[in-house]
Amino acid sequence: MKALVYTGPKEMTFRDEAMPEPKDGEVLVQIGAVGICGSDLHAYLGHDERRPAPLILGHEGAGIVRSSASDQHSDLDGQAVVINPLVSCGTCGYCTTGLTNQCQQREIISMTPRQGAFAEYVAIPRRNLVAVPEGMSLATASLAEPIATGWHAVTKGANLITRPLAESKALVYGGGAVGLAAALSLHAQGCRQIYLAETNALRRDTVNNAAVCTVFDPTSNPLVADNSMDLVVDCVGNKHTRMGASAAVKPGGVIIHVGLQDSLEGLDIRKFTLQEVTFAGSYTYTMQDFRATVEAMHNGALGALDWIQERPLSEGADAFDDLLNGRIAAAKVVLLPEG
């Protein structure tokens, strides 16, 4: 099969790779669309020791189940599915209580030892599949993974703040797919005072078109006052956004930290203590979040979902270069295998 392979820092190679071999309980999915995530860019730069070259990256996939007539999962053959890429053990205390994202044996496709979805096929457990609703394209369905990350973060924040989302002010850092998804999820869950900070002018235009929040450049327009936000969702996760979140959150407010750009400084721990600010991490999603996201996408609660740019998988290396250099306005680039 053809695959886009990470072969070294800033090096993506489109080449032939061996077909994946499904293990017990797994199926083969022919990928129809797969998004490029910020974590893929992080690996592309050589900054993720969990993703050593050579490796097929990509975990935001949707496609068609391809099983032989003799396969135990042949009842799924031909089914359009979106992939939950987080593979948990299924038996630990976290998994049996629905907290699969906290499973200590969890794996994710595109991370050693599992190959990812920048390929014509990927092997994935059957329990990780969600049927694509009728009428939804595979390119749109591939957005379920990044949107579910934003949905989970907002749901977590809504459970921690002391007033309903409908009465709260919220700030999101980052106008990429997860940041935009967080803003859309906030709106879908009732919040109407939403601000989004994004430094890239092209992405600000894309977020503006979604018409659910006030978008601004935090480096030139300090629109959000200190101590004014009930909820801050940091979908970037660097020193500067943590500093901004620390300043913006009001006494008794909540910061949900999603982004993983770095792990260094930026938090005002003294303020958190004196003003009883809650700081919580948010990692991926549960299967309940994933299914709720697909349903919200299907019923229109998250808008038109037209903020993607489609490119052939064979041109994926160019897409990575364009993303790295800020030449793309779309919140998400989706690669389409041509097989």
C-alpha cells in the first residue's frame, strides 16, 4: 500500500509500505480521509520521542471497513466509519468505568508500536469504530477526533465551573482545529460569551467565519481583561498562553489545559492558591465524548464544518511544509488517499 512516512526531522516520504495485519478483535479500514494534527507537526519537527522515524503518522482517520467473507467481523464489511485512535486495554479500572483516555496501557495509532493512518489502510480494534452518519462525507467525519478533544475539554470545564455555561465568559487559546472545536463546543453547550485568541491572521479569518466567538490577536490587542473569565481553555499549551490564561481567569475560575506545545513555566501558582483557581488537564476524550461529538456534528450543533482544506495524500509533504510556515488559512488540512 502507499503511505506517507515520517522518515526524519522535516522529512515526509510517500512510498510503498507493507499492509497492516489486524490482530484478534481488529479490522482493516481503508482510509478515505485523514487530518493532520498539531502532534503530527510536533513529530515532523523531531520533537516527539514517542514517534521515532520511520513511522506512519496520522490518527484523525475515517474510511471503509474491508473484511474478507471469512473474517469474524465481516458483518462490518463496507461500513463507513470514523476511527477513535486511542486503543485502551479494555479491562483495567479506568476502562471499565468509561475513562479509557486514562488507561495506563493505552496506545494510539501513529505512535510506536502502532502505525498511523497516513496510509491506504490501518488496523484498528472494532470497538474503536463509530459509524459515519448517512450523508456525512469521510472528510467531514475525520474531524470527529479533533472536535472530540475540544468537546471533552469543554465538558470537563462545564463540570468544574460554579455557574452554568450560559452565564459564563469563556476564553479559548488557539484557532487551529482543536481551538475552533472548543469554541464550537462551548457554543453548542450554551455559552454565548466566547473569546478566542489566535496570532495567525489567516486562522483568525477562518474562526471569524464560524460566527460563534470574538476573535483577536493577543500580541497586539489585549481584548480580554485580567480576572474576567470564568473558563479558559488553552488549546496551545506554551509558556505564553499559560501566562495569558493565568491572568485572564477570574477568582474561583477554571483553566482547562489541552495543548502540549511545551511543558515549561507560565502558571501563576500563587494566584491559583490565593484566588482558588482550578487548573485541570484534559487529554483526548472518552468513547462517550466521541459518540456525542459525532452526533453533534450530524445534527448541525457544531455548524457547517466547512473549515477544512483537502489535499491528496501524495502531496502530504508539501502540506506539512505549508502548515509549518503558516501558509494555510484552514483550521484543518485533510489528506485523501488516492487508492
